[in-house]
Amino acid sequence: MAHRITSGWGLHPRLAARVHQVRFPEDLRTLVAAHAPLLAQGNCRSYGDACLAPQVASFLPLNHLLAFDAERGVVHAEAGITLDKLLRFIVPRGWFLPVTPGTKFPTLGGCIAADVHGKNHHREGTFGRYVEELDMVLADGTCLSCSPTQHGDLFWATIGGMGLTGFIYAARLRLRPIQSAFIAMRALRTANFAETCRVFAETHAQYPYSVAWVDCLASGSRLGRSIVMLGDHEQVAEASSDPLLRAHSSRSLAIPFHFPACTLNRFTVRAFNAAYYHRQWRREVCTRIHYDPFFYPLDVVAHWNRIYGRTGFLQYQFVVPFRDGEAVMTEVLTRIAARGSASFLAVLKTMGAQEGGMLSFPLAGYTLALDLSLRDRGLIPFLRELNQLVVDSGGRNYLAKDAILEREQFEPMYPRLQEFLAVKRHYDPRGAFRSLQSERLGLS
Amino acid sequence: MRPRAVILGARSAIAQALAELLGTEHGYDLVLAARRSDQLRPAAADLTLRAGIRVDLLEYDALDTESAACLVDRARGDVGDFELAIQVFGYLGSQAQAEKDTAELLRIVHTNFTAAAVALNHLAGYLAARQAPGGIIGIGSVAGDRGRRSNYVYGAAKGALALYLQGLRNRLAGSGVHVLTVKPGFVDTPMTAELEGLFLLASPARVARDIVRAYQRRRDVIYTPWFWRYIMLLIKAIPESRFKHLHL
């Protein structure tokens, strides 16, 4: 078995791993018996070390649709299927993902393990809410189906459980009906953070999808200035016709190599941020756009992570409760602006109530996600200071994006941790499922 | 009526990529024949749902050459017909072991040549008698172009298969049944997963695309990826007196 260099989407850390291809469901039992400890690995779209382990079971070959209930809109599929493949099947049939992250390349299993959220979290919750059933292969090789009503402890530990409770072989996912593949979008330019928050508050009831792109290098009175994007699935008067339900096509661009060190610096990134902000010169724009550029704007550029060069980058995402949310967010944005840390994309969103998974990330409050280049050598200590701010305000970091969190900071962030560990020990007493992240955070 | 193809050795990675391509882009109904064919149920369900084609699974052990006589009837099944037969199964085995162990030697030769020839013999008989356009695709290997110390047992069997296909092509030339010989280089499949230091590794999907395109264009012999034709030309051009001393 050849070793391969593996990494998450942030290209940091990297690990030489033995990659076992899981070609048939039966292989899962053989693998866990012969090669534990190991980790299920999908398309490596989490950013840090959540998808890394010295031995991994690659689920990419397990990517089959097993059944589709066209009446109820429930799809049963193997965990290695990507959202990309799923969308190509469901959109022409008038269905859409109930919740989608900002890229269509993660696998179904990865979305469940990270209990991902999307632009509609404030209204529709996380991915896990729509999972009706999981078909699992446990540490002792037994196959078990679980759902909210059957082995509920295993189910809610697995939703958001980072693949540490067992192999997710397949899942049933409830879809949402659509009449059109297009999104009616409204984009608003705001002058500062307070106005951004106000726009969110005013529009939430009206729009299922909302997100703000923040110019996080703007400071002073312009701190937190944003473009807020709001949207809903287009409603069609008569029964939907074919071209309206067109799925996305394949991407056309790619970053062919790692960008050299000089390309990204505070001047180029500041220019990019300012240009992006001023691209929308009107305060408000209403338009109609296909779901692909609306939800997955970066997917058109394959390997866009290479623009950060070989050293890679960290994506830093946290959520803080509404209570002190504006103050904490202002403090974080001020520190980032002062540091001048390069970030192309800072994404701000408000989240709805916490639910479901024991280690699920979302809680009611503001969440901010930033890409930060690791060329900044002081970055990790700087982010650990921010982590402390997040912990102190009752917030938490997102495990799917994390590569640097420390155990002392992690434990208070996730109050249901002990409950999770109890379930983990029950179904995986010998710690057969481990990742670099789980070792760092004491999750295995 | 959709065209229908039989794939022998359907659990292999190249076969799965071929099934995907033929099913989703070319509208073929498929017969997937393999050992432990029940493992192909998810793949069959997937193709049926996405491509709207019919997929039949056939339990088939190539080394059981006795039962190959009913292969054609079982593949025709209640549909009654097929027009394309693709032989994909193969066994790389271990050269070192084959040098010491006759059982391993026979397994390599039988899987890659004897069993393939037996199956193709039956399939060719049926396709030739149909009096309609059809095709046979056989998967050889670049290893069959020249005997090398590192894998000459496998290479000999694949080379023999290439000769067999060449003769079959000659025999069927007037019948409307086209015969395509495929010589893949290194492909990223379970067969090569244990080998270290491979270069120019091609994906099964890429190899499948090359195969289907070559079949549509009625090519006789293809190398996939294409550059292997030139690599093998060079390797074949080395005089034997020199070649025998090389470590390839």
C-alpha cells in the first residue's frame, strides 16, 4: 500500500498516510478489523487536520445512489458521494439540498460528520436535521442503522461527530423541493458592522439565505463594511419546465501551481477587498442567479487553495452568542484589521438556535470565517488569543476548519463533550476511529 | 432499443469506469459479470437511477472455464441480446512467486490468457452469428509488448491475449464485429495499489474515455494513455543483446 501525502483544504498540516480505498461496503468490516486505528476520509474539504490520520479509509469509491423516493424527496446514498454528484441528480428532478455548505465538493459523509451549515442556518438549521437514517459500520464490525428514534445516542453523536463514532456507510437525506435552479438574490452594501447586523435582523424573516462578505481590512468608522447577500429559490408561476431545472455544468478554471510567496501581501489583498466592496456601486442590487455561482462561487476555480502558496493557510471560523456578539465581533475585526493579516474572504452570518448533534458547531449568534495565510509566522499565537476571546464570550470554533485549537480552549466550548465521549466509548471502546484532530483535542 | 454491453470482470476499477461512461453518456444497458457480483448492487442501483438504464448482474468466475459455455445464454438473459462484449478481468500476481510456485504461474497465465480466450471464444461465436454490427474489446497491457524480468509471466499472458485478439479481428473482419485491443500503461487501480514508485499513473476514468472513443472510431489497437505507444516503441527498439542486461 503506497503512502500518499494528504492534507485538508488549507494544505496545513500535511501527513504521509496509508490510504485504503474502500471499494465495496464489505471492505469496511475488513479494514476496521485489520487496520484500526483509522479514519474515514472523504474529499478532504475540511480545512485543517480533521480529515487526517496515519491510516485512512478513502470513501471516494463508495459514491453510489442507492434509492430515491421521488414522492417524499428522500435520497439514500453511500457516504462517499459528493454534493456535486448529488446535485446533478436531484436538481433536474425538482429537488435541492436542504442545507448546503459553500462548496459542492464535500462528500455526504463529510457533511454529516461535520454537521455542516449553510446560508440558511438561521431558518433551516444544520445538515443533520435532514438526515433520516444512518447506516453505520461500528468498531467491532457490526452494521447498525440509527436515526433520531433508533439508537438516538449514536445518531446524535455521529451528526457532527467528526467520523469518530464509526464508519458512516450510507445515509437517507430529506431534500427540499424547488421549482427552479435559480435564486432570486438581493445584495446590499453596508457602511459598517452595526449596519450589517441591522440588515441581518431586518431581513431574516423574509429571506431563507443570507450571508455577508466583510471587508476585514477596513478599519475605523468603516470597520465591518460588507456586501450582504440575501436570496431565496425562485418561485415559478406555472409548472416548472426543463431549462429552469438545469443542474450546474463542470468548472472551467484551475490554479495550476502554488502561487509564489510575493503574490499575496497586505497591499494586493487590501486592493482585492476594496475592489470587491466597490464593485457594487449601488447600495442595493436585485438579480436572478443560478444556484451554482450563488452557493459555490469559488468552485469554478479548481485548487483555489493554491493561491496561498505551499505553506497553506488556516481558515478560522468561530461563533459567538448574540449577547456580547457585536462587541466581540468588533474587537476581533479591529485586531485583524490592525494586524493587516491577509484575508480574501471574510464571511459573516447570523446563526439560529443550537440543536441536534453533541459536537455540532452552530449556536445562536454571529459567526465569522476568515482565510489567513500561514506565511504570517505569528499567526497561530495570534489566533489562539482570539480563541480565548471566543471562549470567554461563550462561543466556539468550528472543528471542520480547525487545525490549531488547544484542548483547554476546546473543552469549555463544547458543553456536551462528556456526553459525546460516553457514547464514543460505548460504541468504540478501544478507540478504533481517530484523527490527528481527535488526538490533539482528546476526542479519542 | 438501447444497445447492450456485457462487461466481464465488472468489479475492477477500469470496468466500473467503463460502466459509468457507457451507461450515463452512451445509453448502454449493461450486464455486469464478476465474482461476488452482489457487491455490484450499489453500482447497479446508481446507474439505473441516474442513467435510466437496465443493469443486470451476473455471477461469473472466469477461471471456471467449464461453465463458460453458458456465459452467452446467461448474458443474453430475458433481454435476449447484446452487441458489445468487454473483457476486463486480469490478475497481476507476483512474478517472484510465480518463479517458484507453479500454482501462481498458472493462475496468472490462466486468468489473463486461457480464461479470457475461452470467454472471448464463446462471445465471438455469438456476436459473429448475430448478423448485426457489434464489438469485442479486450484489455491487454503494455507489459505484453516485451518480456521483462520484473513481470514476464503476466506480460507473456497479456501478450498472448493480444495475439489472440489480433487473430480474432482478422477472423471477424467481414462480419461487422469490430475487435479492439487496449494496452493500458499504469492505471490507478487496486492492481497497482501495492506497487511503489509508479510514474505516469492514469485514472480509470481517463482510460475508460480513451477506450470508448477508440471503439467509436473503430480503432484496432490503442495504448492508453496515448504516450505509451511511443514509450513501448522505444523499449521494443532496444536490441535483444542489450535488452537482456537491462533492469526494467
